[in-house]
Amino acid sequence: MVTPPAWRILSGLAISGFLLALPGGLLPLWGYHVDAEFGIAANYFAALGVGMTIGSAIAIRFRSRVAVERVVSGGCFAGALVLVMLALASPPAPV
């Protein structure tokens, strides 16, 4: 197996870091620190963890059949799509 260049590894790490940090920055903006609805806030982080786990499993399954660039591009597209969906239905929209 060929090790990818360092810039590819670091760019993937940066993208995943941005996606992981996003709920932590948005929850105060949505006011969850005022109402103290920790159950709903926990659902966001649980969904993030489940999504990252499923995404990793899909990426591992496709890495032997599909080029790494396509897998990463698909992941970035899925992340952007989720951010658009979150922008269209942001809280206080019903879960």
C-alpha cells in the first residue's frame, strides 16, 4: 500500500476537524446554553458520531474499488449537503 503525501492526509484531517467542531460552535448560537435542553444537544453529537462511523465504514469498503480522490470528494459533497440541509432546517425547526 502506498502512503499518500502529507498534504493529502493533513487536508483530510482539516476537513474532518471543521466538521467535528461545527456543532460545538453552533449550539451556543442556537441558544441551547440558555434553555438547557441537553438531550437535543446530545442528539446532534450522537448523529455526528454515527455519521462519522458509517462514513468511515463506507470509505473503507470503497477504497479498493474507487480512487481515493473520488471517495474524499464524495465525502466533502456529503458534508456540504448536510450543512445546506442544516441551514435550511436549523433550530427551532422540529427535529
